[in-house]
Amino acid sequence: MRPHASSRLVATCAAVLALVVAGCGSPEQASTPETGAQPPTRIFAADNGEVSIPVAPQRIVATGYAVPALIETGAPLVGISTWERGVPLMSPEDKAAYDGLEKVAGELAAETDYEAIARVDPDLIVIGVPAPILTDVDVELLESVAPVVAIGPTIPSKWREVSQRQADAAGVLPAFDALRGEYEAKAAGLEEEYAPAVGSLRFGHVGAYGEVARGTFHREFDGSWGTNVLNDLGVSYYGEVREPGPGSRAVSEYTSLEELQASLGGAEVITYSAEPDGSVREGVQQVLDSPLWQLLPAVQAGRTIPIRYTEAATYKAALTALDAADEALAPLLSPPA
């Protein structure tokens, strides 16, 4: 349902939801078979306030960034939003789980199907969208179906904390902790290997979200999409956003191609976002095709490096990103000829 649907459509949806909830939320079903008592609850601090949620939810709907986080940790999901950006990062078993789950929302928060969510009868709804986008979701309507916790990222690197909170709400922290431990151990080993070689170098990054129509490229700094996993290897991106804004604009900016030299001329190494298959998006390709690109010192020195899997937003996906970063940065371990 779109956020600006007519009041008539909203009223109709609410009426349908009331019927569905009345049918699937009876006291008999809500109680435990053994005791007839309500399942235990706890207070959870979410982006939308303190919410009473089941201690051990059994039927979870997840949207946005919560989709891969809860699939990877084996949460008891009954419905999800689509999350196509994360499919290339999924293991075969996680992809099979993703394909098999009912899709109750689209890629955008505004593409939430409230009736479909009610039909899968969740006991918890985890909305994984950034706070500014939460206004595109009718949270009050969803709360008539099940407790709703909104847990979304602020800056890109915060996927670590966000995925932990999502796993906590879903009751799957042990599985989350195992994945985090695996990632942190691997990252620590790679940092020990790479930090001596890269720690003193000035890195710059060209992100995937440049706007060709406006003639701008996407410059990313520490803690952004294309940089945060490499930060864990000891890579540091010089500079800072000139006019910081909310969310991702605190760690990245959109700069005119004409300012390419001024923006990245001080970089000794330039990384840039690439797709899983090694191709690049149009916003990156316009930078690589620019005559100004060829004038950059890092380009002339042959120190430009494509970085794949920059949209990793879970520890399992970040393990794949670590492998790709290791492969990409390996030439920097060898002294220049």
C-alpha cells in the first residue's frame, strides 16, 4: 500500500485487518497449550519507543535490513519484504530460505502489504528501515496485528549494532554471536596482515551512488558503504564530508565531476565500488571514463582498486566482503617494483 493511498482505501484495509486479526488472534491461539497463559513478554527499546514483545517469538515478519539479518540467524520467519540488493551476498541455503518465504512487502517501505502481513499471523514485526523512511509505514495499522519494533540503520557502518538488536528482538542472539565472532576473528587476522602495509596510506573511495544526470560522483569516507569493512582491515579514508547531513550524508557526499582532482587528488590509493561480478554501475563508470580521472596521482601510479560486496549489512555477508577485500588489496602487500 502506498503512503498516500486514499482514506477510503486505508479504511477498507483497516477493516480487513480487523477481521483477520479477530480470526487469528483469539485468546485460545494466543495462549500456550500447556497452561492457557499468555506467552511471556519483555520490554524492548526500539526506534519507535519501548515495545512489549514476546520473549520467544514464533512467527516473525521482517522487512528491509532485518531480512538478511534474521534469515542468517535462523529466526522463525513467516513473511519478509523483498531484498534484492542482498541476494548476491546470500549463501545457497539462505537464498533458498529467502525464496521460500512469503513476500509481504516490496523493496521500498511504501510497498508494505498490510493485508498480507495480517494473513501470515505474526507475533512480532521487525521493520528494518532507517528512521526517516519509517514515515512511509503505517506503524499504527501494523500494531493492530502484532507488536512492531523498528530497528533501522543510521550511517552504513551501524549495520553491526542494528543487526544485533534485530537478532535480540527475534530471540536468536546465540546464532548472531557465532557469526559475529567468526567475522571479528577473521577481520583481526587480516588487519594484522594488512595494517603495516596500508595503515600509512591515504585512501579515497568512489561510491556506487553517483548521479549521472547531475554530473556528480559519490565520495565515501570512513564508515560508509564501500569503506566500513576495509576500515576493519586497517584502511583509513582521508578527509571528511564538507557539509554533513543526516544518515549516510554524515559519511559520504555527492561532488561535481569537475571537482574530481580537488576531492581525490590527495589519495595515494583509490578504491571504488563494484558489483559482485566485477562490473560497475553507471555512476562509477562515468568517473572512470572522465579525462580528469586519468590525471589523479593514484590512477597514474596504478593504485586503483575495485571493491566488491560493498552492500554487506550482516556479519555473514561481511565475511564474503572480507574475502573480496583480501583479494583486492593483496597487491598492496608487495613492495612496488
